[in-house]
Amino acid sequence: MGARTARGFGAGALSIVIALDLSESGYSSFAIGLVLGLALGGAAVWALAVPYLQDCWGRRVAFALSAGALAIGGVLLWVDLANPAVLLTALFLGGIVTGGADVSPLGALEQAELAGATEDRARTSTFSLYNLLGYVGVAVGALAAGPLQTVVGPTLVGFPSGPHDVTLLLYGLLGLGLLPTYQSLSSPRVRDRSSKRPSPLSPASRPTVYALSALFTVDAFGGGLVVNSLVVYYFSVRFGSNVEVLGLLFFVSNLAAALSLVLAAPIARRIGLVNTMVFSHIPSNVFLILFVFAPTFPWAATLWVARSSLSQMDVPTRQSYTQAVVPPEDRPAAAGYTTAARSCQAFAAPVTGTFIAAGGPWIAAPFALAGALKIGYDVALYSRFHRLPPPEEAVHPA
């Protein structure tokens, strides 16, 4: 959990400065969008590789390699961000993750380790706290990005290009700082290699994991349509909202989203993991669709906060459920595949950009499309998995 909080801090700070630093280094708007998409792609590829790394060398080595990739990537960005070859190398190492979407290989490894370290009944509560701390880390990192930019970092002889932003260096050093934390883990699954198998995912688990991954892809694509930058733009164009008002709105909506993480575990204990995922997500997406038709700023702001108060409840329950319905030896692969599936949110960016370029009423289209896709995901998830309860919900005959 400490590692997740630290990674969140780094990702939150990086999310504020990376686009500005790329622009300062001479990259166009299109190139910046492409770079951010490639960062998600690199992280997803390494998340898929996690189970293979663990099978070959054990989870401790997989942790070390992933943290090392994060460290090297951050330092490379700091050294020569303006060099496209250096930039691409850093991205394809898979450790560059910005914002709250954790599609990194370290996230997949942490989820598998957490599931093995907790009892079934405490698993969802553990994942709720894990995600809440990551959320806090992202928020604090974003808040710290401004003061960090005023810090004058060391100069580099022979590398005059690029901003050499100290935030990028800090991100790399953060990866080095995580190594002792991961090496201190002592469970047998961390120390030992997995038994050699033809595939890191057993045949019995494949239909479940593949179905979950496909569904999470749809959900992630829908989420990628309504990134915060579009929401800010929409409020500004539709209602003429200024930065101060929008800052307050996003502060309140983030608090509401954090509250949904806290409430996820107690609600799941009462109605079940799948029910919590679906029956919190559908109202959230109804609010998202209604948001398009809000006639005034107060109505739109109220609907956005209402949507945020339910929007994160499916995150810890989704992670907990994925780890619960597969045997322990399949958990790294399940986490890797489902984590990588969520990186497809990057493909939503060009769609959103097209709607924005069209202007007029089309700037609201991504909200309606995202809500409809996500409701379809909810219906499909319930239909496919409501008869597959996790162990703590299974009813055993007397």
C-alpha cells in the first residue's frame, strides 16, 4: 500500500507537467497525444508480460525489473526529453504512467500479492484502502507539481535540449526507492518461482479471465471518452465557467469519488461484489448521460458530483473479484491481462478529439456515448458473472 501511494504521487505530479514539458521541448499537440497513448501501450505490454516474468524468475525479480524500468524511464525523460529516441525508449520500458489510471506492471503484481496476503472476507476492504491511498497519492502529487517546478535541478553537460524538469528526475528516483520495499516482501510467492507450466494462465481460468478482460476493455474505452480535460472544456464552452469555479467543482467531485472507494467494501459485504459493481455503475452512467441535458451550470455540476460519488465503487470490487475467481497460481496473469485491457482508454482520445473538433453540440457527444457503452458493459457483466460468486459469497449446503 505504501508503494501504491508513492507511485500515485509520482504519477500525479507527472500528469501535470508531462504535456507542458513535451510542448516546451518542441512536440506538437498531436505528438503529445500520441506520446501519452504510447505510454499507456508500453505499460500494458509489460503488464501482460508480468506472469511470464514471474514464471521464469519469480515475483521478487518481476517486482525488481518493473521498478527498475520505472526508474530508468523517469531518468531518461529528465536527461533528454527532446530526443525522440530517448523518449520512445522511456515509454516502451512500461513504467511511465500518468494520472490515476494504474495500468502498470507494478499494479498487476501488487494486486496479486495483496490477494494472497489477505483472507477472503478482508480482500475487498484491503483493495478499497489500496485504491484510496493511490488516489490520495495522485492528488498530493498533482498538488506538489507546481512547487516542484520551481526547484532548480542539477545541470547536465552535453544534454542542452529539453526542460530537465526536476519532477521527471524525482519520478525516476521514486522507482529506485521502491526497490527496497518490494524486496522486503517475504511471502513464498515472492521468494519462489512458479511451477513451470505451458502457460501462466490455466485452461480452467482462461474463459473467465478473457471474458473479464474483454468487458473491462469496453468500460475503459468509455472512461477514456470523458477525461477531465474534456469536462473542463465542456463546462467552459457551455456555461462560461472560470478556472476558480471549476477547481472547486473538481475538488468536491474528487472527494465524492474518494468516498465511493470507502463505501465499496461495506456495500459489497451486503449485496455481493458483482452486484456492487453493476448496481453502483448503472446509476453513475445514467447521471453521465443526463449531464449532457443539464440546462444550467448548477444542474450540470450537481449531476457531475452525483456521478463521481458512485464512479469509483467498482474499482476495488473489480480487482477483488478478478483475484477471487481464479486460483492463486493464476492471479498474476489475471491481474496482468485485466490491467492491460484497461489501457485501451488511450484509443478513446482520437474519438474525443474528433467530437471536439466538430464543435457545437458534438462536444457533448462523448458523454452520452460513454454512458451508453458503460451501461452496456454493466448489463453484460451481470449477465455473464452473477452466477459465479467469489469464495466468501458462495453458499455451501449444510
